[in-house]
Amino acid sequence: MKSVVVDKIASVAQHNNLGNELRLSKDIPCEEGVLIAVRILNNKSRYNQLELTSGRMATVTQGDVIVGALGHRKALRGYSGHLPKKLKPGDVVQVLNIGGVLGICDSANPDVGAPFDCKVLGTVLTFPYLGERIGVPARAGAAPLDRSTPLEMRGTPVIALAGTCMDSGKTAAACAIVGRLRHLGQRVAACKATGVSLRRDVLAMEDAGASDTMIFSDFGIVATTADNGPALTRALLSGLAKKDPDVIVLELGDGLLGAYGVEAILSDASIRGALTAVVLCANDPVAAWGGAKILRDQFDIEPAVVTGPATDNAVGIDQISERLGLKAINALSNGVALGDHVHGVLKGGRK
């Protein structure tokens, strides 16, 4: 066991209440969510920030000692990487996302450049036994995921946002809906069920007026999969329903076709039955066509409205209306109308 002073603690370690001086172990369990300390080995001019536990973004530079969590990532517009099978101090891993997920990078999107390389220093230890100097590996999350958690909605309606890809406008639409529903007198809770650990989106929904928020990493899962996605979604929705909101806004990160488990979630009959409306976020009219086809044909879901970059001007809106027979409203330029439309769906109870 040795001591180290860290410069930055990533938001993935949100629930651990870590200080800047930590104790490390040279024994490193290569398991998802285990917190480790690393030293940054290079500089970057792009994708060079880390989301801190405060929610602030901080620029990372060569020599910084940071705390992150072991995990994997499979992002189309970022890094793809895997959880290492074994690690020891001195080994090199990469920062896979700005939320602090650490692993071995397999592929990088040219838009973000090569990742940060990091020298592994050791496992962060926590000391749960009062009066004893027995340290155990610190892990992400407030509580472990109970996969047997049933879905108990208590009659709470759910507005889900599903996208055709990363960066398809899901969070912007979620914030517009949350803000408008709040102005209409609704108490709105919000959560993000899929993706890779990053609190930025749920913090944005809090800023928009969500009374309570949750994210999958609250359960120690740093990147979702088809295997854990349905259980996480049941736990998130049930947890928020216990707080008796008027409505829950559920963001499904990544896209309908992806590795983070959106298809598995929508394939779960109990979850699908709890969705009052699904908002489709699309990058372009062709993506809107494909997304609507997947929702209709594979899940028997009729999208309540289409938003995202596909609706940035009248050209896309007209194409979606004419080709798909769907309402299209831009969240950035017409967020009030989007929220009003969703409010109308809630009042009508349409799925």
C-alpha cells in the first residue's frame, strides 16, 4: 500500500467521496467499475477534458494523476476499447471517455484523435472497517445492480427518447421536454439508461428542471450492454417512480442499432408496456425513415414525434411528414412546441 496525491477525480467515481490523497494497492482486480489511479503520459488538443465529480469539465495535461474506473466502450463517434484481463503498476491503459472510463483502446474515430495514454499506479483503496487499516478496492456506483428488481411504475407515465445514432439530439430534446413540462406544472424526473459513464446529460436535465435524476453508473455499471440494459432500466424507472413524479423522461443513449443495449431494452415487454410515448431523434431524413421502420416493425412502437438534426429546417420536416406520416418538431428552435406536443400525448395516454 502506498500514498498518492491525485489532481483530478473523474465523475465515474461520483459516489465514493474521495479526497486528493489516496491509498493505492498494487493488486488490481480487472473488473468493471474498479477505481484505479493513473498518470497521464501525453498531451492532446482535442477530446482532452475530464468530467469531474463536481460536474465541471477540466482540461487534462501530461503528468496529471487522475482517478477513473476500469471498463469498456463501443462508441461509433469516439473510442472503442475493452477491459484488460490483467494489470500491474507500470502498465499502460487509455482514457476511453471524458467520464473517466479506463481500458485498452482498440479503435479511435479521427474526429477525436488518439486517446490519452496512462501509466497505471494502482487500485484506489477504501477503508470500510472502522478502526482497521484494511483497505478494499473502491468501485464506481452507489449500490450494486440487483438484476431481479421488478418494474414497479406506480402508474407513472414515461416519455422515452431513442436516437438513430450518437449526437442525434436526444439530450437537447429531453431538456426541452423537461423544461416545458415543468412550466406546465408537471413534476418531472429523468434518467439515462444506456451509454458510457458521463453525468453531463443528466446534469443538463437537472438544469432544465428535473426534480430527480439517475443514471446507470449509479449502479456501478460504467458502460451498458444488451445483457444489463433491461435490468438497469427497470431499476432506474422503478427508483424514480418511488419519488412520485408526474412523469419520467427516459433517455436511451447511443442509437437503436448499437452495442449499448437499446434494442434489448425495447425488446423487454414490461419496459415497452410502460412507455407512454417514444420520441425519435434522427440525424437526417434517411435516418428518421430507418429509425421509424425499426420502431414500427421490430417493436410495434409508433413514434410520437421526430426531432433532432433531421428537423433543423423545413426541408427535413416536410420529408418526414410526407414520407413517414409523422409530426416533426425541432427541439432547439421550437422546444416549447415539442414539449406541448408531448404534453398532449400524456393527456391523451397515446403510445
